[in-house]
Amino acid sequence: MIWKEKLDCFLGYLFHVFEWIVRILLIFITLLISLQVFLRAAFSYSIPWAEEVSLIAFIYITFFTFAIGVRYDLHLRVQLFVTSFPMPVRKAIELLNNLILLAISLLMLYTGVKLTLYGVASIMPSTRWPTSVIYLPTPVAGLMCCIHLVLRLLGIAHSEVAENYIKGAFKE
């Protein structure tokens, strides 16, 4: 196995971990909010940290899912319109799509690092965790997206969806 395949395989495992984290967090949020509703209705008791932790978990789900969507090339495309162009134009549009996603990912990485460092100084009221916990998934997801998009632009990571898109397989 050459180094390019090993790198893509390692990145695949890393994204697989992200997928499991998202699944676990989704189950956790569902159970926590259900417990919160039950306790409020049955005992007029509220878990003080439940809303804060649910919000944090939802933020992690959102950003990690964005990274997973970039990995599996799930961002939106206007396929019907683009299939009317010749193949070189479709390739250029796909390149532009990847460059725009890379720019967004770089912004996520840059601003996420700044926000995470800024949030170290403040504390959340219920959990007493540093506010940087809220911002941490932004640079992590941004970094994952940047790595994958650079590998895709270098031809190391491939996307079957993008290849079908360029070939015009989605033509109506």
C-alpha cells in the first residue's frame, strides 16, 4: 500500500471516529432531554446543567457533521444546471467548489482557534467548564475539512460523487 492510500485510509478511520462521536452525542442528547422533561413533569425538578450540556453536544454534532459532509462530498450542488456545460467547465466548477469549501474551512480553523483561546478565560455558569469547550469543535472540524480538501485537490482523496457530477451522470 503506497503512502497516499495509507494517508487516505487513516483519514477515513479518523472520520469514522467522528461519525461515532456524532451518533453517541445524538443518543446522549435524546436521553438527557427526555430525562429532563420527565423530571420536570413528574417531580418538578430540573437538572441544572442539562440545557448547557445539550447545547454543547449539539454544537459538536453540527460541526463534526459538517466535516463528515465534506469527507463524503455531501454539500449541495446544482447538478441539473451544471450538466449542460461541457466537461472542462464542469471540472472547473468542481475545482471552484472545493476551493470555496477550503476557504470556509480555513476561516473555521482560524476563527475557531481564536475563539477557543479567547474562551479559556471565561467559565460557563452551570457546568463551570471553560467557554472554550463550546468553540473547540470549530477548529477541529475546520482542520479535518482542510486536510481532506487539500488531499482532494492534490488527487490523493477521491470523491465518487464529484466524479459522477463531472461526468454528467446526474443529467435529467
